[in-house]
Amino acid sequence: MGARTMGNYTLSPDEMGHRILRAVPLTNTHVLLCFGGAEWRVIDMTPFMEKAPAFRSISGIFAHVGVEAGAIVWPNGAAMDPDVAYWESVPASEWFSKPQMNRGCSVPVPPRDEY
């Protein structure tokens, strides 16, 4: 399997193959993602919501994020490739260690030993 290009990304085979198992909305722009291997990461969707037409309309339905076929999806059809989500996200431990970042977190998050 060779490199794969998606928009501005060119991923080598060792950078591909991520699969999202769970998605939990944290704020109006951040999603906690559980990738295969129980790796928890947080993605800020703000840049995508500002620039990508498919994501502009998710602000009103952001909390309805789900997972289908290993990708994050919304009811309006917006979806993000799991490899892009992985490389655009940060480890959950990094995000949760910054009080200014997780202020306004609206849902219970997994116990610290899970991420």
C-alpha cells in the first residue's frame, strides 16, 4: 500500500489505518476521540468549521457527533477521515492539562487512567 493524498495531506502507510471507536463532544468545538488501541485524543474542529463547507453547518448539531465506519460523522453528512482526525488532534492528557482549554467541558470524561 502506497502513500495516500487527502486534500493537503499526504500520508505514508505507517501514518494510515487509524480507526475511531468513540466520539464525545466536549465543548461546542472540541471532540474527545478514542482511537483503536485505547488512545484518547482531542480535536478542535474550529478551523474546519471556519473553512470547510461541509463543516460550516455542524455548529447547531455539534453535540450529535457519532462514529460510522471508524470516522467521525454528523447528521448533516459531514464526516472526517480518521487519519486526518488523528493527525489534527492532540493527546487528551495534553488538552486536559490546560485549564483554559477544557473550561466549558459539558460532559463527563473518561477517568484519567483511560487516556
